[in-house]
Amino acid sequence: MRAIATLAFALAATPAFAAGSLYDSHFAERGGAWPCYARTYDKAHLSAHPDQKVRQFFATANAAEGRDGDGAFYLAFGFVLRDSDERFSSEARCTPRGDGAACQTEGDGGSFTLAPRPDGVLLEVDDFLAVEGPETFSPDLAESDDRAFRLYPSEAGACAHDWGDPGGSSVGPSLNRPG
């Protein structure tokens, strides 16, 4: 029983599982910077997952939109497909749910959930997620091997406005954020 109490205390003291919302623990501004979570999949990972379409993914708080009175917050997110340089990005309104959040994208682009992890966040696609890019719409990520993304704390450039741009940062875009 003492071991269970010790484990519960340790988990509660861990920032990823601290009391408060996912926004407070993972996405709120810290020291003048907004946390960025991203992942770029290497060739070995993509070779082992041939049905995965996404090679880069990012998520960060949309600072320009802030938070609503009900605790909901706005998230900027985006991705690049494995065989393209086209960047697909959107924003979502995320409502607290348990220790995570349920997020609905703008323009009926679909939905996903966010869950805290000790090493970042887990983004899981619901029944549909397709967003607009500069030229086309993305494929529906729910119809591929792109249903769950483990995103890790990353440098701000991973969520920069020119993310994925062959002439810009090689890492990740945010919406309505200072460049």
C-alpha cells in the first residue's frame, strides 16, 4: 500500500501529470516562449512503417487566439507528407477532457485528442483528419498508419512559420504567431 501511495505521489509531482490542465502543464507560455512539440520521422522509421504518410508533425499553442473562459485553448498544428514538400496546417479548439484534451479543427477538418506523456504529448486522430494546404487538401490521416503521433518538446523553429519550406526551416509552421 505504501508503494502505491509513493507511486501516486511521484506521478502527481511529475509536470506531465501535475494537477491542472494539459494547457497549463504543456502549452502555456514559459519564460517568454511558447512550448513546441514536434517530430520528424527518419528514413528507418518510415521504412518500417510503409503505410505512414506523414514525415513531420508539429503542435503548439496558438498564442494569438489564447484561451476561452471555459478552459478551452487554441492549438496550431501541421504536417508534411513523406512524398511531398507541401505543408498542411490548421488550428483547432481544444477542450479539456480528463488529463488531456479533445480538439476540433477549424473548417470541419476533423478531430483528435491530446494526452500528456512524461516525454511530451500523444496526439491521436479520431475518425477523420484532413486539412488544407497551399495547393490541395491532405489525405485523411485516419485512413492510414497516421493515427497516433508521439510529439516531443522541440526548439521553437520546429513550430516556425516556414516549417517544412524547402527554402526555410527544415524542421516545422504555426498560425498567427510572430516569426
